[in-house]
Amino acid sequence: MENIYISIVGIVYLFMLFIPNMIWAKNTPENYDSSHENKILLMFERFGEVLVCCFGVIMFETMDWNIFVLVSFVFMLIYEGYWIQYFKSEKKLSDFYCSYLKIPLAGATLPVIAFLILGLSQGHWLLVFSTIILGIGHIGIHREHFLEIKR
């Protein structure tokens, strides 16, 4: 049986995700409507969220501190910068689905990239798999909303 370790990095990442999202719940963009989201993408997103929360915190080996962990953390810091930009904005749909530092759909792509790099850097294939599932749903849904506001 493998040992199970709790990842402090994973816990910090989850706080970096949850805190802005809780603030966002009270600062949603005007005309935001999620009622018509693709149900398959939504299923991927929800399942991926649960898996990433679990496997982001649960590790089967001690953390291997390397440059990729730092790169992953930088992506999470950029994600926080995206949220600061959004909260300072007029909170329109275009503000929410904008790029940040030329990263498209930054609110969806940055945390996915961060968790993917973290999982790859640790050889944590359950986290990698979970992040891919999350990315398909989360980025897919954001892309659909973005395309709607472009029309």
C-alpha cells in the first residue's frame, strides 16, 4: 500500500481558486446566464472539479520541489492577477471572458495550466487526468460564453 501525503501546495492552490470565486459569486457580470451551458461540458467540469480538489491535495509521494512547481505557482499568481483585474473592472461579460497578459480565457485556462504542470512535475497521473477532464469542461464552457458575446 502506498503512503498518502497531504499537499500543502494543493491546499494553497484550492484557496487561491475558492476565495476569488466566492467573491465573484457576489460580483457576477451583468447579463451572466449559465442556464444554457452544454450539459456534457458541464458534466466534465463538475467531475473534474471534484477530482482536482481531491487529487490536488492527496499525493502518493512527498513533494518533489523543482522548477516546475515554481512555474505552476507563477501561473496561479497570474490567475490572482486576472481576478484583481476583473474585480477592478466594470464587471461586464467581456471583462470576465477576457484574456490577461495575452493568455486567452485566463479565468479558465490559468488554473488548469497550473494544476496540469503541478501534476506533471510530480508524476501525479491522477491529478493530470483530473485536470484534463476539468480543462475540457471548464475551458469549453468559457469558450462557448466567449463566442456568444462576440456575436
